[in-house]
Amino acid sequence: VQLQASGGGLVQAGGSLRLSCTASGGNLNNYAVGWFRQAPGKEREFVAAISWSGTMTRYADSVKGRFIISRDNAKNTVWLRMINLKLEDLAVYYCATHPHPYLDGNYQSKDEYTYWGQGTLVTVSS
């Protein structure tokens, strides 16, 4: 499975963006999917995850209430809707597949994810 993340860009603090993660070469509905981000000089960190069916979602505390993860398996796509963006949200955002469709295991650990997209840059300005 190959993942393509897109939708990043420059936005002012308080603004919004929607990131997309589209799969090719396989069915995304076989996997749970997570979003991670990596800010300059920092480790890659968990942002959000969604089960294969979309019925289960998980969020990092730092984005709860501001980010929404969703998916459409017919379109082989997962989205991350981000509102009220803050300066600290500036990062490269990556999507990745998790082998457990129901998010079993430690879904916050990047080591558990298998296929990764190339990342899309989100820049938040003041």
C-alpha cells in the first residue's frame, strides 16, 4: 500500500486546514490509519487514529476538540480536519497504516505502523 498525504499549507493561527491521505496499490479499509506529526527538532508524535470502519477514533490530548479524523473507504481516503490551528501545530504531518483494524495495541506508537506517506507540511503563522 502506498500512501499520499496532501492538503498542507500556510495558515494563520486560528485558521483551518483539511489534510488528506489517499491510498493506492491496496485497500485502505484493511487497516486502521493514524496521523502523526514532526515539528522541527522534535520527535514524530501521535496526532489521531481511526479504526478501519471509522467507528473508533483516538486523539492526542493536544488536539482534542480541534482536530477530527474521518474516512471514506469507498474513496480509499482518510482526512484530518484541523480547526483553530495554533503555532505549535506547525509540523510535517504523516499518515500511516496500523495493522490492527480495531486499533488494538499501542496505536500511539509510531513503531507499530507499517506503511507511511511522504508527509505534508503545515505552517502556522501568527
